[in-house]
Amino acid sequence: GFTLIEVLVALAIAGVLMLSAAALYWQQKEIGQRLVAQRAADEALENAYESLRTVEPAIGSFAIPGSSGLTLTVAVTPGPVPQTRALDIVATYRVHAQPFRRSLQALVRVSATP
């Protein structure tokens, strides 16, 4: 049979393994939540770009409030090439009270003004 010491050592090892597994589970859960929020920010950036691409954006800066604490900030500046505008769209969001940021920079063509 097993002695009391052997049983205690086996229980201690099992306890350490269970704590390690629990820590990995929570870490995976947080990573999953961060990836979901990152994908939502990427989709918001893509949608904002597509909507700005279809109109001639005015030069300036503005914010677009989003869902679930996501905020988009858009800066429109004259582009480096005539008849273009430079877009800098930044999405800020939080996961577990930790701030994250995703951005998209692009050039869009605008029609020539007479």
C-alpha cells in the first residue's frame, strides 16, 4: 500500500497541476475576449474607411462613437498627391479595463475642384 507521505505528495502534485490548468484556462479566455474585441475594431475601421471612400471627406478631425465602448477617431488631411486626401482612422477600445488601439491609414481620391 501507499504511505501517508506518498499520498500527500501525490495530492500536492495534483493540486499544482490543477492550479496550472486553471491559470491556462483563464488566460485563454482573456485572449479570446481580446481577439473578439480586436476583430470588432477591425470591422469598424473597414466600415468607416468604406463609408469615407464613397464621399469626399472634408479636411479635419472628428470622432465616431461605436458600440461596446469602441470609439473611432478620424483625421482627414490633404494627401501627398494632388486630388487625394489622407485618412488616419484610429479605433480605441478596452478589454478588462486595459486600453487597446488599432489604426488604418489610407489615401482616397477626390474630384478636382474647379
